[in-house]
Amino acid sequence: MNRQALDDLKQQIPLMGYLQAHDWHPARPLSRGRWMGLCPLHGDHKPSFLVDPNKDLFYCYGCGRGGDVIRFAEIYHQVKFSQALALLRQWRGAEPLLHETARFYRIQLHRHSEPVAYLYQRGVRSLALIEHMRIGYAPGGCLRGWLTELGHSLPALRQAGLVTGVGYDAYVRRIVFPLEGNLYGRSLSAAAPPHRFLPGAKGGLYSWAQAQAYPEVILVEGLFDYAALWEAGFHNVTCSLGTHLNARQFRQLCDGPRTVYLAFDADPNGSGQQAAQGLSRSLRERGILARLVSLPDGHDPNSFFVQGGDARQFQSLLEAAQP
Ligand SMILES: [Zn+2]
């Protein structure tokens, strides 16, 4: 990549936008349009990360690191320069594509009765919740045509994993939830694998920017658990999309003093509870208080509410949660 191509890439990915897409929040303004915030590169407790959006540069007074968006991507994703470039190029290409896809799927949801009935049965019943989570529906067989009409190339759709090698829509009869840089699809058909992601990372904790502000956070493993808790009025909830947290999600939970309530599935084989115990130990080692929420046997937070549990009862489970 020559100098000009590097400059173009940096111009197309403003540092501030990239930081915010990775959950960074400006905490206080400084002179000349600069901002301070918590450093996303080390365990920061008072804002020491300075961003200059005009120069597209950052500097951290805590860990002493600084540079442009490429340098940030290198440190943040812990990759070499050439890999950071590849990640940024991919991010630049995939971002508008995922945005269009999510928008298209949201329109489809309101045109089909099957996904709406399914959502209802899983406790997702209010329009406000559907809007909040930006839930959509992938009927299959129509995304490719729509996106190519908008000017996206077939190879780009294939690379993003939205279209299969032979040219069919990858998501068919799936409820779709937009994530940071990915899309989760829940199958309505028993003949297909229930959970599906696009290739690439599942991203950070779900809706972390919202949950982060609370001193007590409830962590669940599935998006339907998240939905049920949100609907019941628990807005301090976040989701790890599985019981195994990636490094980024773990770092997020540890980014400030808080108590984490682990409300994983009480499945019969005990795997959810085992994962919760392991995570609780790791969190305690980092000085984060963790409590294990004990759900009735065979329940997850979603089924707890769908089968008649209410907010007051769940609150009692939180209060009874043991370290
Ligand atoms: Zn730092």
C-alpha cells in the first residue's frame, strides 16, 4: 500500500467515528475540539485518553500510547500493521453493507406474520422493544437482489457472508438482530442450525453503551433473555451471545467498578452454571463483584418471564444471588 492509499484509508475512517463504533465515549471536552475519555487500551479509571478529531490522532496519558486510526487498530485488536490495514479496509467495506442489510430486514419483519408470531411467543411483544433492538426478519431469496440493485457487488456480498458461494441468501427464515459489525440470525426452521453469525468476530457485549452506566449489570447469554429482561424493565442488562466471553467482552465488564449478576441458563447438564462459576472467578480476580443468579431448574431468563414470572420475582432472584 503506498502513501496515498494509506492517507485515503485514514480519511475514509475518521478516528472519532471508529472509536465510537467500538464503544468509546468522549467524557469531557477540551480546547480546540479535543476530547478526553477512558482509555480503551488499558484498564483506565479516570479519563486519560485524549482524542483530536481534527488531526485524527489519539494519545493516552495512562499507558503512553498514541497515533492514528491504524495505530489504534493495531493495539486494540492486537495485530501487526498489515493486519490492522486489512481489518480497517474490511470494516470500511462491510459497515455500509451491514447497515443496508439490517434496514432491509427490518422492513421485511413487518411484511411477514410467521416471525411476528414467533417473537410474540418468545415474549417480544412491544414495538418499542423491536425498535430498541432493531429486530428484523430474513425471509431468504430477496436480499441479494436488493443489495445488488443498490450497487453492492456480488463478491462483496459473498465476502461479508450475506450470500453463499453459489449465490443464495445466507440467512433464510431467520429473525435477525444487528450486532456491532455482525448480524445474529435465529432460525425459525427446526431443520436449520438455530444460531448463526456472519463470519468474523461476534463483537463486544450487546448494547454495552447503555448498560455500562449502571453500577449493577445483569449479564445473560442469549438475545431473547436480554429482550425479556428489557421488557420487564431491567435496562441494566447486557448479553454475551453465548457463555464464553471473548477478550473484548471481558475487558468491557472490567472497565469500571461494578457488580455483575450472571443470569445464565439453568440447563439440565449444568453447562450454563459451570460457565457462570468460571466467569465469576475470573471477574473476582480483576476486582469485579460477581453474583450467580439461580433460576428455577430448566429455565433461562426468557422462559422465566414467558412462563409467567414477573419483575418483582426476578428482583428477588437478584437479591438472593450468591457470590
Ligand atoms: Zn491507555
